[in-house]
Amino acid sequence: MTKNRHVLTETNYLCPYFFPLRTHHTHTIKNTNAFKHQLLLWSQQFDDVLWLDSNHYEQKYSNFDALLAVDAFTSIQTDYHDAFEKLKEYQTMTKDWIFGYLTYDLKNDVESLTSKNFDGLQFPDLYFFQPKKLFLLKGNQLEMIYLNMVYDEWQTDLKAIERLNDLTTSHLNNSIKIKLRIHKDDYFHKVNTLLEHIHRGDVYEANFCQEFYAEDTSINPLETYLKLNVISKPPFASYLKCYDKYLLSASPERYLKKTGNTVISQPIKGTAKRSENSEEDAQLKHDLEASQKERSENTMIVDLIRNDLSKTALKGSVNVEEFCKVYTFKQVHQMISTISSEVAAETHPIDIIKSTFPMGSMTGAPKISAMKIIETLEETKRGLYSGAVGYFTPDNDFDFNVVIRSILYNETKQYVSYSVGGAITAKSDPLKEYEECLVKAKAMREVLEN
């Protein structure tokens, strides 16, 4: 469905850039929940789709309730080699809305690192596109932002979207068999090895991840995303379609956001399960708030992020606005901190991201040592898992989530994957860490197996 697109890759990187103008139209929506479903169904005709949804979660720093970008006018796709410089040039020259993702393996562009583990998904390391059509939802107000070259299509599109009354999608009745890349005993052995590194002082904390996967499997990506979103209702849900590759994410975590000269990061460290019994649930939340182990995990990552933000911050502007606050989501309680900084007006947005990437909550401390150690212990290349999905605005602002609690799907290879991880510290108990992984994996497994 995507036509007249200028694709930038390593082989044809000098394609022309354009500075297209956009036209805005505002429309009042009667039923926003129904319209969101209709909008997602309508978007499936395009090769490039990114949907971001806050699920009406009250967020101090949110600008929109939901947004949809479709139909690439230009795009960039590359591996990790000089990826941030290529993205910097693309973002600078387009000076427009661009949407896409950064995989965890861009760490190899930031530092002298490698990623040699098995990769069943084979997503490009970096992908962004400049949409012809953009939809922003806030309350019951819809703003349609179209490139002028397609603006005359907005009324036809809106009518087509509102005619989609059937909110169901085709269902594939496959019996999905989920496999473990790391089995339980091997997981214990690897965590104990990691603990030896910690006790030797090689690292203070490391986020160790494991993959669950299914081969020779077909799923309906949109149906799967909708089910996952109903179960989790996270503040940073996302649905990404890039040709035959899909991200279906129920992420509760923001990685990095820039508004004007202010940058914020909101790492999650500390997880507790929910209970249907209100008294037990309240106790679980209290225990998380009081846990010295969980608070120490969060503290180490806050210190790491303060250091990362200071690389581009104005002197003395890094501030911990919120420390170890527990938030409640449908599946879990989470401990979240908020760290902010101020940057100079001339600081390039890509430099801010590169200086903090990958996010500390998914690596450990010290960051480089942690990344080297977990690379030797993990069995799977992380790829988009524990990377980031989001967008840049024409004003050099940006907002990115952390890709966790997510299902990844390569339709051509019929490969489905989800990964989970946890922070290992000196006080970690391998059994409890394993059980925490299962809590985090619960929603994805339910969606795929049921």
C-alpha cells in the first residue's frame, strides 16, 4: 500500500530529502474507544504502522491519549554501524514527524560491543519512517495531520474509518507451543554465575533476560495486540507493523521524553504480582514499597541515569523528581522513579538519546560491564526487546517507551517471541528471580496460549 516512498538504507543513503508541508483538521469523536478500534482496523492496509496508546492512564507528562502514524513517505533502515549518525542526518533533514524504533543492539554503535547470540526474529537494528498520515487523539478530539500531497484524502479516510462497525478480526486457531530458550536449571546456573561476578565486584547489578518462543506459528497480530492490551491496559502500549514484522507491546515504562529543553526518564525497577483479594493486594504493594532489595535496585539505576543525563544536561540541572514510587497496573505493581534534566537549545535530540542508550533499567551498573557480562550469559540476541519505540516531532521533541512486556512476530519466518528479565543484585535469590520472570511473562503467555 506504501507508494512513492524514499527509502534510506546503507546502500542508497543519499536519496533526496523533502520538506513537505502538512495540513491539520480537527474532528470531534463521539465514542473514542470504538473509534480507536476502527482506526486500528483501517490502518492494516498499510505496510508501515505505529500506534501508541496511553489507555487513558493518568500521566503527568503525556501529550496525547493515543496517536497513529501510517503510510511512509520516506524511511530509514540500517544495522548498528553508525546508526545514530544516520538517524541524526535523517531527523535533521526531514524536520518532520518521524516514527520508529531503536533496538537494544544499537549498544554496539555506542560502545565497542557485539551481539552474536541467536536471532530468530531478524528485525533491522534501526527503523524510522515519515508518515503521510498522522492521527492524534486527546479526549474526544481527533487531529488529522496529513502531508499536503494527500490532504484531499482526509474526508474519504474518515468516512472509511467510521464505517468499520465490525470490531472483530480473523482468528487463527493454532495451538501455540511456547518453548523456553533457557530452562529452569540452566537459568539458576546462569544467575549464580552472575552473582559470582557481582561478588567479585565486576558489576553491581545486571538485567538478565530470557526468551520464550514458538516456531512454525502464525498469529493474527492485531487480534493478539488487542487481547494483550485488554489484559494489561498499560500507559505505553504500542502496535508496530513494518512490512512482515510486528511489535505488540504492553509496556508500562517510559524510556526518555524531551519537551522543549526538559528531558525526563522514568525507569522501572521493582515488581510485585497483583492479587484479586484487595487486602492481599494492598499487602503486596506495601511489601514492594518497603523492600530494601527492590529499593536498592531502583537506586542503582537512578544513579546510572543521573550520570547518563548529565552528559548532555546544563550544569546542576539533573534532578530526581520522584524516587521509588509504587504504581499499580492491571498485572503488576511497579516501582518507578522520575529523573529530569535541562539541555541547551542547540543540543541535538539524537545526541541526548545516544548518550543514554541503552536505557539503564535494561542493562545494569556499571553499564558497559553489565552489557558485556549479560551478552555472554543470555542465549538470544535481544533485538527490539529492551530497545525503544516512539517518535520525534518537527520541534525536536521526542517520546520513547521501553520495549518490555511485548510480543514480537516475524510473519514470513512464522516466529513468535517474547522475553522477560529481572535485575540481579547481591541479594538476589535465583528462585525468586525466576518466579518474577514468570509473573512478567504471564500476560503474553495467556494471550498466545488461549
